[in-house]
Amino acid sequence: MQDYLNIFIDEEYPKFLDKYLKTKTLNRLKFITQFCGCDYTKLYSPLFLYTRFDHSLVVSHMTWHFTHDKASTIAALLHDVGTPCFAHSIDYVFGDYLNQESSEKKITDVLVSDDEILKFLEEDGVLLSDLDDLSKYPILENKSPKLCCDRLDGVLHTCYIWLHTHKLSEIKRIYDNLEVFTNEDSNPEIGFKDLVVALNFVDMVLVYAKELQGNTDKYVMKFVSEMVKMANEKGLITLDDLYNKKESEIISVFEDNFTCWKKFNEASKLIKTNDKPDNFYISFATKKRNVIPLVKFDESYKRINEVSDIAKDKYEEFFNYRDTTYAYVEEIKELTF
């Protein structure tokens, strides 16, 4: 983790962040994994444990690098404080496959009960209301398919930590080529100085975007969401527990009560098919995540698919991508106690 984080830490270190790192609100994120349950099955093998705390730390350092703005950087550190255990898998609990925005609590609703953070915000001249709408910080948060720090780390850590498709040296080359441009909406946005490096990033985007459209990720998140629903229906956990307990505590409930959880832990092969299986299976559409970055071109800034036929073809490939209709694990016939 430290080698990855070091890529994003400026020589001018934002020391004002450090006091937030030991607060109860940030500490909770150390026990929520970034990959929505994918760490708990052999269907994936992340390079190391990467938590919502780690992601928040990386995104805050990225935001500082591009803005050197205290409020934006603090907002970046706190942007995920409303995340539940298993993150976006909990959106599936509510049937929210396409938007994946149902489970996260408002930042201000979380922070209002953390007196220590409220004190620090006052010291740093940041109002609680400044964190109510992160769209005011476009370097941190931006509408898809625009590039922002939150989305940038999503692509980079997917390719390095989660799927092992790219090396640290490639991550650094991408990051070092970025600077802040003015986009077509006259807003600041990070983009690439060099077309070749931008095309390398597009390759990473397609790894990221296809995986999140693929059946393996869908299966894991759906399985975890079903475990949560069953545990809640049986009175073993409450939905509030997802915001107050560690993932390990929730998993202990699964281990003690669901015989299929061990099979999920040990599962190493997902069977993809267009024929409806008898097993517990997945078959649904989910949120399309994508990034189309700006690139400097002839002294102006354009979306890369507007200036590169190679990029245009790659995005067309993604837009046409469809995994099989169904997917299942052979050993998991049904969800059982």
C-alpha cells in the first residue's frame, strides 16, 4: 500500500490532514474493503488489502496535488464517510443496480455526530455545509465520463491492486502526465498532456469498465447482498449495523449461520452461460462506469475519442461489450442456512 500511496504524495505535504486520520469516523473506514466483497472469495485475488480509508487517503493527496486547496482536500478525505460495509453491494440490497447511490449516507449526516471532526473543520475554516454538495469540488468529484480524482483512483487501483494488469511504474507514468485543464463546460478538470500516455490510460479504463460490467463482479456483489438481506430478515443483523460495525463482524455472522458462505470463500471459478442454470445465478444489467479523459491537442483540450480514432474504436468496443446472460458457481446450488 505504501508504495502505491507514495506516488500521489506531494513534496509539499498537507500536514493539516493528519489530525483527521485518527478520528472515529475515518477509523471506521479502515474496516471496510474497497472492492465491495471481492476480497472474500477466490474468484478474485487483490494484491493487498485496500480499504475505503486507503482510497480516501489516496484521493485526498491527489486532490491536494492538483488544487493545493485545503477545503477541496479535506472534502476528498471525507468523501466516503457514509459508506456501509461492503460498499456498493448494499445498493443491491435495495435493488439499485443501475445507479448504485442508495446506500451511502450523506457526509454531513455522519459528521454531525463526530465532535472531533467538527472541531477540526472549524480550525481549518471549513463549514459543514461546504461538504453537503461535492460537485463544488470538480477536481474531486465530476459527472461521468469526466475524469476526477475519485474516478482516477478507481481506475488505477483496479488495474494495479485488484486485477494486476498494470505495474506501479505504469501508474506513475499516467499520474505524472496529468494537469488541470479547462473543460468544455468552462470548469477545471484533470487531463493528459500527451496523447500516447492518454491512450495508455484508455486501455486501463477499459479494464476497469469491463470488469465492473462483467459477471464475476456482479456475482460477488449480488451474493454478498443476499447474505446481508437474509441476515437482516432473520434478525441476525440490522441495516444500521452496516454503518456501525466492522465487515469482519458481519462476516462472522455469515460464517456462523450460512453454509453457503464457506463455498463462496472457496469458489475459484465462475461459470458463464447463456442457458439459464439451476444454481443460484445472476442475470441483470448494472451501472456502466466509464472515463473519457481530456487530452491536449493542437493547443486546445479535447475528449480523447474526438481526436483519436484508436480511442474512438476502443470506446465503441466497450459500449458493445456484453457478458453472458447468466453466471453461477457450480458448488453453490442455493443460498442456505
